[in-house]
Amino acid sequence: MAPVDSRIFPSGSAGRWRRLLWQATVCASLAIICPPERARADDAVWGPLQRGAHVILLRHAVTTPGVGDPPGFKLDDCRTQRNLTDEGRADARKLGAAFRTHNVDIDRVLSSPWCRCIETAQLAFDRTPETSAALSNLFGQENRQPQLAELRKLVSGFKGRGNLVLVSHGSTIVALTGVSPRPAEMVVVRPDGSGNFSVVGRLGAR
């Protein structure tokens, strides 16, 4: 911090002004690191999850660079797909830790058959997920409606006491909800019991 100019601040007041400037600097720094609006937004999502009966649409974590998958990839051969990076694996574990910290109960974990989604689920929730074709990657798919209808039915029909986690792809989640999540970010929705749902909010690993 620059020295206080004695021509501006009278003798004896410089120390007090230094303290005030230091306090203002600290407060400004904390506001940048953790904005109050972000904290309130996070609480608005974690709170409903703690009460259960919500559906979490989670995009897989960060993968090797690329769009879609390599030509000729095979669902039963992870070596032919884009997979998680070390950064992605760390983010998946971070998400799992956040669920445990907030005491969020998970009833069931479903995943897209793609390896990057399955691994995200395994690392975050310490369990091998069931796979569902309704969560498959919609990127580049022309006839989307049958899969979206199946996914909407899966989401809107959930009635568990805990929460349902669906690990999928950005293209699939945005097609269903209108929200485009970042890698390892989740879009939380609330089924209304009549075949529809509403978006509660979104949370990420970062």
C-alpha cells in the first residue's frame, strides 16, 4: 500500500487512515473472491436439494479437446472416445465432496452410456451408475424428439424422497431445459407432479 501523504492527512491521523484503507482493500478482495450474490444463489439451490425430490442434470466434467467424438467411436470402448482429463476428474471429485458437505441425499444415479459421463458419476458419487439411452449425446442428432420425450418422462416422473442424478451431455441438457451448463455443472429442476418441471438453478464445481 502506498504511504499516506502527510500534506493530505493531518499529523496523527495517518495511522487511522492506513487502517481504514487496509480494511477497505480486504473487504473489496473478499467481495471479488466470493460475491454475496453468488453465495445467495448457491444457497437457493443447495437448500432445495437438502429437502430432496429434485432432479439434478449434471454435465460430464472436462474432457480432452474436441467436439463430439472421433469418427468410428464405440460406446463399449473408452479408448475410441473423448475422456476426462485430470482436471475433469478433480472437478468430479470436488462435486462429490460438495454433496457430502451439504448433506444431500441421492436416491439414484443414472448416466449416459458414454465413458466420460460414467466416469464423472463414479468419481462424484462413488458408485457405478445405471446407464440410460435417454441421456445419450444429442450432438449432431437430427431426430431428437423421441429421446427428449423419454428424458422428459424420466425427469418429470421422479417422486423419490432424495434426489435423482442424471449425468449427461451439454447438448442434451440444453435441449431439455434451455440451460447450457459448463463441464461439471449441474442444472437442478423440480418435477411438479403433472408431467412438467421447473428449473431451480445451477451449480458448478468451480
